[in-house]
Amino acid sequence: MRITVFTPAYNRGYIIEKLYRSLQNQTFRNFEWLIIDDGSSDNTSEKIQSFIQDNNDFPIIFEKVENGGKHRAINLGVQKARGELFFIVDSDDYLTNTSLEIVDQVEKAIPKEQKKNFAGICGERGYSENEIMGTTFKGDVIDITSLERMKYGITGDKAEVFYTKVIKQYPFPEFEGEKFLTECIVWDRIAAAGYKLRYFNKIIYICDYLPDGLTMNSEKMFLTSPKGYGLFLYQEKLYHKMTGLKMWNQYLQYYYKLRNKYSFMQIARNVHMNPVILYFRLTGMKLFYKIYDK
């Protein structure tokens, strides 16, 4: 199997058919569609079962689990994937007709002797086939880690396709009682290990950010997943993605939002920081804002 298209789904019965039809229209056929239903309470399961009954030339693998969040669904999906490449495509999005063909071609263009240095490839997401999300680099391809994106003017959500054997080595941390963890936690760890992605300037993935989607509710998700958000802040600092006043402002806001629910010591543990250092940093930020307001 060349490609596993992986879709975590939660209450997407009303829209997932758009993705299904885009897979039926693919010009490249050596792929499987793996869906993990993350405890949906709507007709998502029935819709997927109807797709399975169709006469498709690609396998559809489906499993329903207890609701635990997208990151847990990805962990399970990676273990079940049979494809050499693992392509996460959300249930409210869809692919261009030539998406998987382009993925196959771009990956094959990486010299065989260099592939051990790569985690995969990364194309463009778009609001349409002609309008990319965020910004991109000049040229056709560039080989960099995802931690180098800003240096080359790459911003916004992109369409990452990972080698399954690589992403298996980096499972998402799972915190009891928390159902959200941003994907950059793992993408940054892969980059920090030195793995590159081959970025290419073609739109292969069309996004439709819905009001009930994770992106539109990310702040709420962070607040209900304080350990996961604390890990996010720690890694942003560790990998120098957020520095200076911006970084410490995020720490201060995190403290203010959680201080009535958690002790200061617990907040310090969540962000993996010495509590004495955190106390003096936050005190300094409070003093800064008092002076600034005056």
C-alpha cells in the first residue's frame, strides 16, 4: 500500500461525503482510506458503512472508538495504517483530484540515499484550488525542517504527508481527562530530531473551517486541556518559536486563566518550569503591565 489517507471524524455525517467523493475522483489509486470515528453521536458510522458497500477499488477501513480527541485517533490510526505514507485529511475537508498523484511524484523525486533524512513531504492547503492558505516560499520545492518554516516565509496550515515508519516513532502524549493536543507538538519533535520535509508549492488539500471544528474552537480546547496546553507553551519556548514579551505574555495569560482551578505548583508543572523562575517571570510581567498602563 502506497498511501494511507487517514481521517479522524466526530459528528461529521452531514459533510464527510465531500471528502469521500474526492477520494473516488483521485487519479492515483494505490491508497486506502482509514477512518477512526471518535465517538460520534450522529449518523457518521452509517454514512461510512454505506461508503464501504459501494463498489470502490480502494479499501475503506473503519473503526469507532470512545471519544478521546483527534490526537488519540491519530495514535490509533498510525498503528493501523498499511500505507508507506500517512496523510491526515480532516473530515470537513477534501482533496484535489490529482492530490495523491502529486504526493506520490514528489516523494519519489527525493533521492533514495537522502530519504533517511526526511520525515515526508508537505504541500499547500487552499481555500480553493487557486487560493492558498497563509504564505509560502519562492520556487517549486525546498527541503527544510518544519521548525525552519518562518525563516522561509511559510505560514498557515499546510498538508503534511509523513512516512508512516517515522510518525510511528513519535506518538502524541495522552493526558488523562484531556481531549485536545495541537499537532505541532509532534511535528516540532520530529523536526527537532533533524527530520526534513520536502515542501512543494502545489495546492492538494482544500479546507473548510467550520464553526464546530477544532480550529475554530482551539482556545476553548486549550483551556479544557491545561496539561496539553502547558506542554505546547513549553515546546514553543524550547524550540524558540515564541520568545521575549510575546512568550511571557502567553505564560501570564495561561496563569490567569487557570489560577482559580489549579495551584501555582501545578501550573508550573504543566509548563515544565521551575516554580521559582516562573514566579519571578510572571511578577516581572505584571510589573511591566502596571508601568505600561501608567
